[in-house]
Amino acid sequence: MRTAGRREEFPCHPPPLPANPFVSTLRFAARLIATIVVVVWAVFDELLFQPLRPLVRWLSGLRLFEAIGALIGRAPPYGVLVMLAVPFALIEPLKIVALYWIATGCSSAACC
């Protein structure tokens, strides 16, 4: 209900909380680290791909890779999706196992 002369306000969003200096510093550090990683990755990719270009050209000329490329080119779109999804589905769970091994200090599967 409204009262005469008084306006009630219901904001759509609550007022922002005061900035926590620790969170702001942590956010800045994370962005800085991510930026450095991306820049270093891009530079290494650019520098290391040039010497590997002849090797990639030679590998792409092998009959095996030409046959695989022709097979993928003839496959229907959902067939290509399956060709990409099956290896992905098999490898992804192994990443979790690898992270567990790294966290527990195992250098090989035999130690676990």
C-alpha cells in the first residue's frame, strides 16, 4: 500500500556489497596469470610450429593419413561426430585418473 507523500522503492537488484580487497587481489592475480599463460602459449605456438611445418607436411603426405582424411571426407556429418566423440569419451575419464595420480604422487599406475 502506498501512503500519501511517501514513496516505497523496491530495487530490482540488491545494493552491491563493498569490495573485498582479498577477492579483488585474487581476481587480479588470476587474470594476470591467465593472460601470461595465453601469451606464452601463443608465442611458443608461433615459434615452434615453424620448425615442425616440414614434419607436418611429410606426415600429411603418408598414405595412412590420406586414407583417414578421405574416410572422414566421405562420412556423413553424424558419422564424423561419432568419430570425434568416441575417442573424446574414452580419454576424458582418464584425465580424472591422471589428476588423481598426480595428486597422490604416483609416478606410474603400478604404485597405486
